[in-house]
Amino acid sequence: MRRVGTALLSVALLGAAVGCGTQRHAAATSVAHVRTKPPQVRAKLPPKRTGAWVHVTVVDGDRGTPVRGAFVRIGRRARISDRRGIAAIHLKRRAALVVRVKRRGYAPAAHRFQFRNHPLRTVRVYQPRLQWPMYGVTPTRTQVQPHISLRPPFRIAWSRGMAGLLEFPAVVDRGVAYVGNYWGSVRAVKMGDGVLIWRHDIPHGKMASSPAIFGDELIVHGMEGHVWAFDRRNGRVLWHRWIGSPIESSPVAWHGVDYFGAWNGAVYALDLRTHRLRWVYRSGAKITSSASRVGNTVYIGNYAGRLLALSARTGRLRFSVAVNGRIYGTPAVAAGRIFVPSSDGNSLTAFSRRGRRLWTIHAGGYVYSSPAVWAGRVYFGSYDGGLYCVSLRNGRVLWKYPSGRAISGSPVVVAGVVYFSNFYHRIYGLNARTGRNIFRFPDGNYVPVSGNGRLLLMHGFSRLYAVEPRRR
């Protein structure tokens, strides 16, 4: 019995020892498991972005097409416009901010927009090469717009009466046409739909010239003897300068200086920033011609039949050469030559830029028309009813189109078509190479055409017509 009790006690002690060891092993295992578990680290979330997105669409102001690759900046944020012309920019807050847009081939644009309730905005940019900023298109007065590709057949997009004779063409810039009628009423009209933006009637004024664009100003010459500067946006008079003699010469604004002649025979260089005269040259005979400028030389004609070449900087006479009668129209400068019309001399004469006579062509009537120069050809009209096309090199007549009525205004070349008006109150468009008639318009008188990259403006006797190519 004693042996049995001893045996049972031994088994109990062994079981207790085994159980204790098992608990220690389990505890050790549990501790080891806890120690080897990696600590849990809570991931840091990126800071929540505040502000809002705005979308700026960049559009070609003349053609209405999206502009891809434009650099759009609002404050310090900037993006490049995509193929739809859209630049999406994230702003800290929507407020009234200035949007600046740049693109090669376009004039820079800056506009202030309120984005608070309007996150979608459109900026229109314009190509300088598709504008018509002055009479004759450029300071050389060649009457050619080489970058506009609009050709007949046309359809009328809109028309608007101008309440007076249109003797000289409208100028066009940034989607607005500016024109003055014979009674001195200056008007700004939207190119898109013909809506009148503003009108200013010059007191006791008359106009026989085109205005010119100078930055945000419109420069106008009046027959009452004033040079006027208008705010292009609203027509407000910014300043004016009295010359003291009627001005029939259209302005040419070059690097902030307006060069022109007046009936008193003087040629003026007027600083458009200071409003002071830089110099005056007294020619001694009435001037109706507009000035042409190439480099540092200004060319202009007078009623004494003299072509004057003046230093643009000082007004010093470089040379003076004669034609066979009065010079009413404007000389054109191209290919190193100067082409000079003579009204009662019934002629067109070509000179070198040093004043050497090269050739003269005679018409059958007065030549009031200023010449146009394109592709080695010179075009001018005559009171004999003919539009002449002559060789730039030697003056040989290449073709002549008989219109049946006197031609007084200058022809204009656009996209290989030469346009002119006559006293039959028509506008004609001829193939500039062959002289074949490809277009006729039932209203006109003096000047035929100006415009931009989307629309051409046909100038009737007292009405403007905007035309666009007809879809075939």
C-alpha cells in the first residue's frame, strides 16, 4: 500500500512538472511572438489641396479656331493650351485675375477676368500679319496684303451704312474695323457682325484719308486741320493737335512718329507720344499724297510734280525729282524702286531709290490712282477707264482691262486677285496675272477692299459690306 501511494505521488509530481514546463514554453513562445511583430506605423496622407480649377480657351480672333501651344499665365501658375486651345490652371482661389497669353505669330494678350463665379474664360489672340493697320497695308504703301488668302466667290456676311461717302478704306485690327466718311464721322464696327461699337463726329470736320492704328490709339487726320488721337476701345478723344491746314494725307505711324503732308505744302513728323513736332519740311506746293517710308527715308509727292525723299530722323532733303505733272496719289516703294503717279500728267513713273528715272508709262486720262505692286507687276487705274498692269522692270504694258468708267481710287491685291472700283459704282476683281474678270460687286466708287484673315470689306459708295468665301 505504501508502494502504491509512493508511485501515485511520483506521477503527480511529474505531471505538475510537465504542466509547468508547458506553461513556461507557451509563455515564452507568446512573448517571443509579440516581440517579433513589426510595429504598426500609420501612413501620412498628403495635405488636402485647396483652391479650384479654371479653364482658359485661346482662340484665333479672326478665324475663330482654337490656338494650340499658347503659353497661358495667371499669376505664378502657367500652362500650355492643348489641341482644343484649352489651358487648365489650378488657382488658390477664384478672384479677379489677369490672364496673359503668348504664342509665336500672335500679338501678346492680357485680360482681367473675374473667376469667382465664372471658371471658364476665352481669350482671343490676333496675328499681326492678318491685320490691315493703315492705308496701303504697310509703310511702303504697296496696296498688297500677302497673308490673307480669301478669294471669290463670296457671300455677304453683313452690311452697314456709313452715312457718307467712303473715299478711303477702313483699317482693321483685333476684330474691329475703323473708318471715316467724308463728313468726318469716325466709326468703329465689329468685324464679326457689323455692330457699331462707337462713333465720333469731328466738329466741322471732313475726311479724305484712312485712319491708322498706333497701339491702343486710332490716329485720324481731318480736313479741318487737326490730327486726332482716339481711344480705340470707346472712341474717347485722347488728344489732338492743330496743324492749321487741311490734311488729305493718310497717317503712317512708324516707331511712334506720324509722317504726313498738308495742303500748305509742309511735310510733318509728329511724335505720337509727346504730341510735339519733330521736324517740318516746307515743299512750297500743295500736298495730298500720303507718305511712304522705307528705312530712314520718307517719300512723298506734291502738286509741283516733285517726288521728295526726306530723312525720317531730321527731315533733311535727300533728293527731289520731277514727273510730268501734279502728284495727287501716293508713291509705292518695292524692289528698290519708287512708283509715282501723276494726275494731270496722265502717267506713272518709276525711279530708283537714289532718284534716277527708270521708265514712264502714259495712260489715256488722269492718274489719281495710287499704284499697287505685286509679283513683279505694277497696277494703276486711269480716268480713261482702264486698269493697267505693267512690268515692274521696264514699264511694258502686260495687260489692260477696260472697265468703261473712270478709275480714281487705288487698286488692291489680295490672294492673287487685283480689286478696283470705278465711277460706274462697281467693284471688280481680276486675276492679277492674266487680267481675267473673276468677280464683280454692285456697289463701289473709290476704294475697293480691306479686311482681315476671315472677312474682306467691300467699300460701297457709302456702305460697308463684309464678305466671306462661299462654301462650294
